[in-house]
Amino acid sequence: MKALAVLLVTLVLVGCSSMVPEPGDGPGRVIDDPMAIPDAVPQDAPRSRYGNPESYEVFGKRYRVMDTAAGHRERGIASWYGSKFHGRRTSSGEPYDMYAMTAAHKHLPLPTWVEVRHLGNGRRIVVKVNDRGPFADKRIIDLSYAAAAKLGMLGTGTAPVEIRTVTPDEPAPARARTVAARTDDDGAAGDQPAYWIQLAAFSQAANARQLAAELNGAGLSAAPRIHRGDDGLHRVRVGPLPDVAAVDRISAELQRARFSPGHVIIPDDTATAD
């Protein structure tokens, strides 16, 4: 009975968004004009009674829920989930509505409102985070079908994004603008930002060079580089990688070679390489 109780708690925490994409998941009815969908409106709301433990475990990995969402900002890969989960209970207890502007995140308190900016086409949307996930490797946020449509990422399935928390008293930014010269009908842009997998950061350059040498010896299909930041740290990164397929391929190579999986970054600076 105890094991069953633990399983039930885990299922509540996982909610709808899990290992995406799942077989059979996909779009529902076609949204004729995604740009007409209104953004989620930030509110002052208490934490949900569900989905906010200090930490939780999914598929053998433990995740910690943040104490506060204030000032949170991160870059990485967004994915989306759809019809397979429509109507199911989310981690916050709300039913998942694939036509609402919502999202899943592993660490942010539920609920939290975030602005999501597509780094490839410049579109911006605001969504309510009310679910846990995505638990697929190297993804930072899982958008609802409607949110993905408005952001212009249905065709690609994933997108390079920057997310930041927003509050009710914050002026509304320019929403979901598309520059026709840069994007196609799905919002995909010609110039996509490069991905990197960062494995470690060292204060000593010699330690960074040692790890880079070990990575070179492993025969990865992408070369490691050492980037010196303004903070003096020497970051060992693999890349640049042109798309999410390349990220997944290198991640699998790192796992087979028994290296740390690292994490995906999309730099917004011009750090120099050693």
C-alpha cells in the first residue's frame, strides 16, 4: 500500500507533460489564427495546493521546486504537448487544456507566469505554468499546443527560447510579433541561434584543457571548446550545434562515453575561446 501511495503522488506531480513526444500525441483541431489567441494574464495567486513539494523524483531523477520565481530567466529548448494529454489532470490539479496558453516546467512554483521568446523568429508569448515537465532530456519548458502554435514552433516541434517570469504590475511587452521577411508561415526563421552543451566550468585553465582533451579522445562528432568568460571561469562546451537533433545526438555520445550530460546553453554573449 505504501508503494502504491508513492506511485500515486509521483503521478500527480508528473501531471500531463512527461517524456515528450509520446506515441500518439499530436495536434487537435487546427487553430485558424494562432496570433489571435490572447496571452495568459499574470495574476497575484497563491501557490497551488498540488505540485509544489520541496522536491520530487521522476524516473529516478530528483528535481527541486524553487522557493520563488522572482527574476528567473533561462535559455534553452522548448517542446510542446497536445491531444494525448488533453483533459488530463496537470500537476497543479487543473485539467490540461491544449487550447489554453499554459506550460510545464520542472522547477518553477505552480502557478507562475512566464514570457517565452522564440530566439529564431522573435515572437513573444505569455503562458501560465501549471504543470510539471518536460522530463525529456535537454528541454526546459513544455508548451501547450496553442502556445506552440502562437510561438511558431509546431512544424519543428522544438524551438530555441528564452523564458523569464512576469508579474501583474509589469507593462505588457510587444506580443508575438512576426517579421515577415525573416519567417515562413509557421514562424520558423532562417537564422537560428547555435546550441552548445556545457559540461563544466573551471577557475583553472589547466583543468578545462584536461577535460577538453578527454572529450577529444572520446571521438565525439562535435569538437569541445573552452570559453573564457568575463568572470574568469573557463567553460568547457561542445558545439556549436545547428539544431536539436544534433544536441540529442551529442548527448547520446556523451552518455555512451560516460561523461556528464551537461546542459544546453544558447549564449547571448561573445565569450572568447582559448
